[in-house]
Amino acid sequence: MSLIEAGPYAGWTNEAVLIADLYAVWAGQPHPALPKKNAATPAVVRAHRERLLEQKRRLGGQQK
């Protein structure tokens, strides 16, 4: 079993994520141990993206 290294399921195995998803389907509610959804608003996401792009420009990276 390998652990997921990044993202909301970091530290979880693929099997654990699948079982939690099945629990959610059968129980009709998310598994209590699942990570909570990101509550960032679109405005917060845009502002964060702009800061990251500005940092990338300052450091000489190419913009995609």
C-alpha cells in the first residue's frame, strides 16, 4: 500500500480513500475522517493566484 503524498488526501492510501468514498455513498454523508472541502472563495483564489504569478515574474520564471 502506498500513501498519497500531496493534496487533500495526503497521508491516506488509495484503499482508504476508496473505502471512505463508499461509506459516503452508502451512508449518504461524508465519512467523518475525510478532509473538509476548501472554503476559499473565488476572490481569494484569484488574489492568491495573482500573488503567485507576481512572485514567479519577480523570480524570473516563465508564465503559463
